[in-house]
Amino acid sequence: DYGREYQGGLYVSTKTSEKDFVRLNRGDTVVHQGDLHHGVKVLDTRDDGMPSERWSWILWFRDSDTCDDHSVEWYHQCAMEGNPTCMYMRATKESTSESVVEWNTKASDAGHAQASVKLAHAYLKKLPSNLSYDRMSAKALFQSAIDSSNEPDGHYGLASLYLEEMKQTILPQPHREGAKWVLRPGEKLSETQRQTAIETFTSPKMSQAIHHLEEAARGGHFFAMFNLGICSTYGYGQKDGALRDFELASQWFEASGLPEGFFAKSLYLQQTGNMGQAEEYRRKASALGFGSPWRR
């Protein structure tokens, strides 16, 4: 039962930044269609502070006596009528790159934040499309997603762009177009680059990146939480990194719920002499796949 045995569970929302949990008890049933914005997140503890435990049985029904998939037809009419969610869902069913971009663009123009984020990633060539690389268009689409719905992925996208721009001011320019801005094996930063790095990590742009990471984290973005842990570990955004906060970093790592976050938390606990708890978090990280080939 909700509260007594678990907290969290199934949630519904009209935008990613706001989630409302459905308080389901033993034997309760929820029936919904595929266009419902929903998810599942079981919180760590219940009302009495003990660990949450929730079991569910999920069934998917296909709208066909012969089990043929007709889902491609579901969103055609309502998309033509201008429903932003239907436009977005129709884009997921289109068979050509041009049609996918067309319907995501229509959904984005109608205010659908997730469509805006998808288009931004397409402009950054992180999703396949016929669009040319366009950093400014991507930035505008991330901002549009924030303006319309305070979309966590919009905030995370802008933070990623700011961090990428800062990296480009520090590292050597790639030797070929499209290559990553990274140091080659054996290559080291010059003294000038080191000084640039120190100035960059305390710059207004870093403060902007951290702001967007915090906003994304408020919306439940796990990777933003993990990266805030990194920022607290190294004192990014603070003068000369003087205000490193390892305790706060460990809290962000744990809040992320990622296996890498649990492992980082275990390192903090080990350094503070809590060996039993450190081993517990290592087991959590391992159970979630930390160190496995598919996580690399």
C-alpha cells in the first residue's frame, strides 16, 4: 500500500519538470493509452523511514484481433488537427528522416518541449536527421523547451553547450573538422592553457552552466545531479576551487541514483572511514551494472 509499504511509484505529468504520483494500493489497477506522459520512480524510503518495496504487473494490449500493429495510425488525425502531443507521437511513427523532422518541428512550434529537445539534438548531430549542424539553432530550441515547460532536458542541453564551449577555449583545436576536442595520448596542457582552465572554471559561463544543471536537477534529471556532484568535488564555479564540498558532492551522487553515482558515494564514505557503508554502496553500484561492458 502507498506510504505504508512504498513511496513514489507510478507518476503522471503534463511536463517532465512536474510529476504527480498515483497513490496505488494493493489490488489497484490503472489503464491508460500510449500517449499518457508517465513513468515509474520508487523512492528509497516509505513514511516510517524504512526501505520502499513495490511490485507491479504490467500488461500491454495491441489494438488488433490478429495482433497487427496499427499504432502508426493512432496519431494521424489528431496531429492533423493541431494537437502538439499527437504531432510529437506521430513523429515517432514516421518512416523517413524528413517526416520525423517535419512533425517534430510542428510539435515544437506548437510548444511541445520534448520535440524541441529532439530537434536540438538533431541539429547537434546527436540524433540522425537530414539537418545540417547548427549550434545556434540547437541553443534556441533548448531555450524554447525551457520557456514553454521548464524542460529539464532543455536546461541540461544548455549546460552541455556551455561546458563544450568552455572546453574549446582550453584544449587544442581538432586537427580535422568534426573531431572531438580532446588531448591526444601523451599530450599535456601548456601553462597558458592551465591558466585559461582556471579562469574558465570560475567564469560567468561556468556559473550559467551550473545554474542550468541545478534547474535540470530540480526537474529530476539524474545526469544533472551527477554532474553537480562533479562540480562540488572540484569546486567549479568557485574562486580557485577553494570551496570544494565533498559532503554535498556525495549527496548529489547518491541522489542521481546512477551506478556511477553510488560508486562515487562509496569512495567518499571510504575516505571518511565509513567502510561498511562504502561497501554497501559499492554493492548497489555493481547491482546496477557499474563496471559492466554495457555501461562503458
